[in-house]
Amino acid sequence: MSALLTTAGEILLAAPDPTKGGGNPPGWDKLLTLLHWVFLVVTVLLVAGVLLVAGRMAIAYQRGEAGEHGTRLGVVCFACILAASASGLVTVLTA
């Protein structure tokens, strides 16, 4: 029985420690570059979305029309929150 425990202990000690060395997997830098570009494109689209909703609100206000602009603005703001959350998650995982 002690020989079995000794062998099991040797196997566990020979296992690589995931917290030391190893670095990132191959292609990690390319993946981060791709994620950065996607984040930049999404940011530009979100800013454009906010500006479009604001423009539509201004035009509707001048015409005296009421619309569901609050809903549109809420959807764009929720998308902004999702993008910021994803950015924070990637930052934590790559640190």
C-alpha cells in the first residue's frame, strides 16, 4: 500500500504546475489583436447609434411628434453596457 502511495505522490509531483511558466497558447497575440479591432468597430457603431437616436429625437421634437425614442436609446445604452462588460472581462482574463 505504501508503494502505491509513494508512486501516486511521485506522479502528482511530476505533473506540471499550471500557475508557473507555459505562457499563452500559440496565436494568442493575433486573437487579442482581432478582439481589439472588433472592440473598436463596436465602439464606433455604438457612438453612431447614440448620435442617430439623438438626431431622430431632435427631428421628432421639432415636428411636434412623439415617438418611442426612449426605447431606442435604452437599447443602445444596454448595448454599450454589454460592450463595456466584455471589454472588462477580456482585460481581466488577459492580465
